[in-house]
Amino acid sequence: MKKAKNTGINQILSQAQKIQGKLGRLEDDMKTKIVEASAGDGKVTAVVNGNRELIALSIDPSLINSDNPELLETMIISGVNAALEGVREMLNHEMTKATNGFSIPGLM
């Protein structure tokens, strides 16, 4: 009976090592992935990488000299948040693929 338990544990450990390898590759892959999102009918565009870093922000020049700075601030926040949400969705999708749907609490 002990041999059957050891075999089960060995299989679990083997699967865990495979998942760990996949997650390491995923982490490297995410560094090169980007998500772009716009707000204000494309007047503000934010680009975020897979590490959740804002790497570019484009603002239509007509907004810069606007009499409504709050509107510009709102558009920037909306664009950045939309890009970050896109990265979250992409990460969740890639994590599900890497772990074959196995949920790892605290990983995301």
C-alpha cells in the first residue's frame, strides 16, 4: 500500500515541476507581450507590457491645451486602466493554459 502512495506523490511532484517550468516560460514570454487600450474615442492611448508596466502613453494634442484638465485626467486613467485590465485577462488566459486549468491560490 505504501508503494501506491509514493507513486501518487511522485506523480503530483512531477506535475508540479512541469507546471513550474511552464510558469517560468510564461513569465519570460509576458515580458514581450503588450496590450494597447484607448479612451476618449482614441484621443488617449495607453500601452502596457505583460509585466504591468506602462510603456507608452499617447495624447491627442487637442486635449493638452484644453480648458478641461479633469477630462484629460479621466481619459488617461481610463486608458491605463483598460490596458491593465487587458493584461490581467491575458495573464489569466495564459495561466489557465499553462496549468491546464489547475488553480494555484495566491499566484495571480
